[in-house]
Amino acid sequence: KRGMDSTKFILQELNKPLKIKFSRPIVYINDSKVVQIYEDTVLRFDSVKIFIDTLTKQFVTTEFTKKENTIYVVVIPDSTVQDIFGVWNKKIFYKIRTNGKDSYGNLRITLKTNHPQKYYVVKLLNAANEEVRVFYFTGNGERKVNVEKILSGGYKFLVIDDENRNGEWDSGNFKKKKQPEEIFNYKEVYQLKGGWDLDIEVKF
């Protein structure tokens, strides 16, 4: 098939849904079209369902059982996806390669505070400053949380002193002379290796 022999591929996390990005927001998917997935050029899944990402509208997502360290090609026929301007897609060959199970590790996190009366929002970020997990912390002076099967790499923390307890950062109000909620950016980057457990203690 044309496009199947391309050497370019996108690295796909084994435990996450496949996301295909488009340049413009997507408004409609033609379910009568047959989306196929090939595993190393052999048809693996026929008539796969794809869905519009509800948050950005610029991705379509699909979930299927993936093997580690394996190449897949997703074939989306022409006129399957329509964008905000009414334009339909041309035929798409989207090539991915999954990573291995040894690319993942576990984080064992201990959250500590000397201010148990306060409410905190603790964000776990990756090296690209993307939000990976969010923890809401109040009451007890110590709490242990585990993040299982997370991709190896660098991780760091951001903590919000959530004064109004709404679960997010508030920028304050100039007219009411209310200061923005305090943010603690932790400079230390913790390196997680594949196949390892990493113990981390975060104090605030």
C-alpha cells in the first residue's frame, strides 16, 4: 500500500491512547468510513472507531491493544474527518512505534507540610512542563501517593497554596486588593529510570 514503506514514525506510549493531531479544529467524523490498523504491514484491526478530542478539537483519538516495541500504521480513508472550514481529509497513513515496558517506572511520593490547616494543589510535571498528575492535599501533615507505570524521564513539582479551596490557581483581584495565590516552583528535577521505583519527598 502507498505510504506503508515510509521510514518515519511517531513514538507512541504503550499505555496511552493514540492521538493524531490536525492543523485545524475537527467538527465531524464520518463513521461510514473504515479506519484500519496494520501491525508490521499485516492488517491487525479493521473498522477502528476514532473520536474527536473534546478539549481541543484538534486531535482524533483511538484506543487499541498494543504490543511493545512494535510498528503500527493507521490508515484513515479520505473524507473521514471534516474540519471547521468544511474541508475533508485526504487519505492518511500515520505510522507509530510503541516503546517497551522497560521504558516505564514507578514514583513513590511522600507529601509533607507543616501547615495541615491549609489546602494545597500539588502538580507533577514532566521535563516539558506538561501536567502529568494532580494531587489535592489538606488535613494531615503527611500523605503518600504512588504513580505507577509512568514513562522514564525527568519530573518536577509545582505547589499552589489554594486559599479559597477551589482546586486551581487564582490570579487575585486588584479592586478587592486580593493577592494572587502563592505558587511554589521546585527547581529540582527527579530522574526516573525505566524499570525502577523512585522515592521522592516533597515538603511545603
